[in-house]
Amino acid sequence: MPIKTPFYERTSKLNKAMDWKDWGGYFAANSYNVVNDFEYFAFRHSAGLVDVTPLFKYRVAGKDATMFLSRLIVKDISKLKLNQATYCCWCDDRGMVIDDGTVMRFGENEYFVTAADPSYSWFSRFIKNLDLQIEDVTDSYCALALQGPTSREILKNICDAELDSLKFFWTTTAKAEGFEFKISRTGYTGDLGYELWINNEDALKLFDAVWNAGQNYNIRMSGIAALDIARIEAGLIMNGVDYHSSLHALIPEQMSTPYELNLGWMVDLDRKPFIGQSALKTEKKNGSRWASVGIDINWPDLEALYQKHGLPPHTEAGAWRRSIPIYHNQNRFRQIGYATSGTWSPLLKKNIALATIKADYAKPGTEVKFEVTVEHHREIVRAIVCKPQFFNPKRKRSILKK
């Protein structure tokens, strides 16, 4: 039975659709309205507010905290500056990804780690004889994601933080009337946005301040369904959908390396030993078998396909999460990959997908065939391989004051 987040007292009254999902053991709104279009467009044109409390959260502190995290994570955490955040992943000895998340440096020897999966058990395996403490603060710390073009102005109305100069993937401490909280310029929409971290006792104070200030900026509550569309447009992968943790995979074929997930840019190989380093060095030298790409599905082909059956073209109301075969351009019986999630992009007016494909076919511009089922018939349409980041506005990284 899921439990309520500290924001539930407010979010439950705003959830007109009564559409809830279980996310990490918490009630999470899938959609606040019968149609979630307004929730999605809030991310792109105003501001959407998401309760992201179910993320797993850990405080790692102590003299050996930097060394410990640098040993576990493929990115060199020792390079992280005070108040800086980073997106990263951690692997097993085979170089297979266990999970991805963020690490924020709140103090000289204090870090805040977020993850999609429970990670305390894995982290705690490696603390023997080290001067550090790992505290699971998932149930004592809550969070809101405020995402969209007006998010900066909303926050400036409620706190003293210098947001005009806060850079992408940096953090700050903010004081508001009657409470303090942490702000990180991070998010899962690929747009200008922030995540707000606060202890449970002050949750409603934060929610009310943000919600009331946002009324002049077209703020809307947004659920997981709208967030899913936005993160696919931004090319952001999801654990359990676009890849599977090596700790949960049943067979080796279900596992992925950072290079195969388009996360090779975060792997820092030339440093002190870290878990998976040897395997990743070998892969870097020999090349990867798979690659993560974006897929732009040909719309005229879809129209023609549905017309053949006397039907108008169909697009799903939200994002989908299932495996769909991708075939060689000249041989429909030769499968070269599979899409893992996709959506009709309301902003880009395209049918797009994230996919895993054999590395030989991962070059942008490569034409492939994408499977479509219409009236119980399996057909194929043309599609183009592209970079997975379909939407990347300048405002995501922009600062107003240097």
C-alpha cells in the first residue's frame, strides 16, 4: 500500500482526475486532469510543479566521503566543487549500469545523492573501515520540481536566493518567510527548471509559497504522464524502461554499459580505481556493441499506412513504454534494435522514440524501418536515426547575471 508524501494534503485536492500511481512506495499523481495536455505545456510555456518526493535520497558525509563516492561512481566526484551538482551513474565490476542519479556537494565532506532505485544496500557494501556515514533521508526529506520558462521568476518571488546567477547544475541555500530549503538547478524535463529540497516538517510551507507565487505565472500541477513526454523530448533515459539495472536484470542481454546508454561522456577512466573501470577501459578500446539513439518516425508513412485501412492516423495520448522492433532499412526481417519509449511530441509535432540500436547503425541520418501495428497487422514505416536530445532550449542553461 503506497504512503502519502508530505505534499499529499495539497496535491490530493488538486487532483481532479484522481489518477494515482505507486512510485517508490508513495502515492504519485499520474495526471491531475483527465487530459494532461495543459500539464505538459506548463513545462514548455509557463511552469509545471511536480511532487518528486519518491526519489531515493541519501546523505553521505565524513572525511572519506569524496573518496568513497569517487570509488563507486564512474565520474570523478573529487572534481565536484562546493554547491555544484552532477548527473552520473554507478556500475558493477562488469561495467554494467546499476542506476543513474545526481550527486550534489553541500559541504566540504557532505554530499546529497538521489537515485531511482533503492541504493543504500549497494552503497553500504563499500564503507568498511572508512570515516563516513550514509544516511537514508528518503522519508525525512521531500522535494518539488518546478520546471518551465517562468520557474525562475516564481522562485524569485518567495526567497532570497540569487537565482539570476545560479548556473545549470549548481545549488544554493534559500531563505523564505519562516523556513529554509535547498535549490538545485536540475530537473527531468530538459527545460529551465529547479528542484526544491526541504525537510518534511516545512513541506506545506514551501508548497503554499510556490503555489501562491505561481498564480501570476500560469503555474500548474503536473503529473508523471506529462513528465514522461517532456523527458523523452529531452532524451533523458529512465531506469526500468530504457535500461535495466544490472542488479535486477535476469540475463546479461538485459544489462547496459554507460557507453551503450549514451553516458560515455561522464566516464572518467584515467584516475584512481573505481568499480567497473577495467571493463569500461576494455569497452572503450574495443568499441560498444549497442548505442542509444533517438528515432524520428516518418509521419507521411504513418498517414499512408492508416489510410490503407480506411482510418485516420493514430497517435497515443501520452508516452508509451514498451519494446518495439527496429529493422534494417533494406531487410525488414533483419532486426537491428528496438525502441524503448516514445511519444507524439506536442511541441515538435513529431512521432519520436528513444531506442537501443546496434552501433553500426547509430550514425545520425541513418534510415531504418520502424514496426507499427494497425488493425492487428504488423507493418513498417521509415524512420531516421538522430541524437536522442530532440528538445534543448537555450534557456535551460542560460543565466541572467554573470
